[in-house]
Amino acid sequence: MIVPVGAQLNTPGFTIGNMAGSTGEVIVDGGKIQGIPSTGQNVIGNGGAGVLIIRNGGTVDTTVTPPGGSLTNIGIGPSSMGTLTVEGTGSTYREGGTGAPAFVAALGGGSLATINILAGGAVFSAGTIQIGGTGRATATISGQGSLALAGTSLGVGVLPTAAGSSLTVTDGGRATATTLFYMAFNAGNTASATVSNGGTISGTTLLVGFQGDADLQIQSGGTAVASGSTAIAGGGGSSTVEVSGTGANLMAQGGLLVGGGGDGTLTISGGGIVSVTGNTFIAGQCSDSGGLPVSSCSMANGGPFQGGSGSVTVTGGGSALNAVQPSLSVNTAWAR
């Protein structure tokens, strides 16, 4: 199906690629798909293979007010495949409404979801964005003005069945969480993210590996920003952040924890910069919810964090860990 310039489809919900063995494709080519109040969902790949392409300023707006809020799923059920591509300035996918709106890529073990936000395209969710809920998902945000914006949290990798989920942000693209930006939330999950060449990821809290294993690569020209706490291997597992190359920056504006309940590694090389405002803890511990930097103990309702290990390596000319204030502590217990 094609929705061309000037055309509008009003619908209580849509499913593309319904049932195993089916294949469906919808192209919003300058036109609009508009949600209307209902309890329906929007599904790209429901057991089958579904493709939704939004281009040439086309829009899909699911903002309605059903009980519980609207919901978009990409890839539901075993062997399902869903692909969403939003390309070009003005091309948008918007998830909204009252209640708890959510945008979930890969829901169901064995499912695979792919998200491409390119050349100024944008995806907005009034609630959460999950890249890899219970199935594996990959997302690419590339090009100046390209954006994924979550009204609450944005995550890469939730359950163990979503292991291998990944996010790439490059060439001026942005992935922004209004609250928590997390990777590898549950034990058994593995997740990775790469930020480079003007790409940015941000949130009030940056959690690289909660109970699972996460790998964040901040490469030349890439930036990761947390206005609050940043934690590497906060609750368990083994997680790594590497800040490498000229213009690579990690800005932890509310404190940094490397190794809380898990094993955390931070490597700064090739001119990369890590700047910390607030306490820096390497293998820090806390005994209650009033501890590590800016409530890291209770981050994502997972505290207290303790018993982990942490290491930081700074190598190469121009590389730096700038722990601005007030302290840097190694293997330190912090209690309220």
C-alpha cells in the first residue's frame, strides 16, 4: 500500500505482515496515517514480515487517547520480522496519547526488528522506546537532524531473549531519553551501542549495563551525555565503555560509577575525553538509597549496588579523565 502526498488514512490501528508466512509493505510517501481513538495496536511484523517506510515528509501519528495509551510493536512472535524506515526531513513516526504509550522493537523470542532513522527523519514516543524488548533489534540513527526521542526511558536490550540488540548513532543523529537511557537491563541480556561522527546519546541517567552485559563505544566525534548519574555495570554483569578518538566525549554531569554491583571497565584512548561533575567512584559501593552519585543506589529501582569491580585506563596523547568535583574514590563504600 502507498499513501502519497495529499492522501490521509485514518485508522484505529494497523498490522503489516500478519500471521506466519505473510509479507506486507506500506509506504507513506509524503502522505499521512492518522490514528483514531481505540484500544488497537500498531504492529509491523505480527508473525510474518512487515515493512513500513516513511519518506518525503510523510507522517504516521498514532497519538490517540485509548485506555492505557497507544502502542507500537515491531516484530511480534517467534520468527516475525519488522522493519521501520523513517527517512528525510519532515518524515516522522509519532507514538503518543494518554496512559503509557510505548514503542517496542522486537516483542517475542525469536523475533527480529530493524529501525532506520535517516537523513533527518524522526521517531517520537510520549513514553518509552525499547530497542530489543524480548527479541533482538537493531537501530541506526544517521544524518543531521535524525532523532529518536523518548518521553520517558530509552533502552537497548531488556530480556535475555533480546540478546544482541544494538544501536548505532552517527553523522549528526541523536538518541534522547527524557529520563533513563539504559543498556542490557536484565541478566542474560547483551547489548551494544556505537556513537560517532557528531552522533549523540543522552538522558538524565546513563546506565551502561544494569544486570546484563553492555558495550558502549564512543568513537571520534561521538558524544554521550547524562545530566544526572552515569553507571557502568551498575547492578551486575560485565560492561564496558570505550571513549576513543579525537572529539569523543562522555559527559557525566551528576557523577560516575564504574563497577557497582557488576564488573565495569572504562577505557579512554586516542584523545577521548571523559568529564565528570560530581563524585567519581571506581568499584564503588553503597549500602542504602542515599548513596552513590545522585541516587545511583536506587537507579532504575535496582539498588543497592555493591560488590562489583571497576577499572579505568587512560592512554594516548590528549586523552583525559577530568574529575571536576568533589572527589575521586577507588574501592570505596559510601553510606548515608
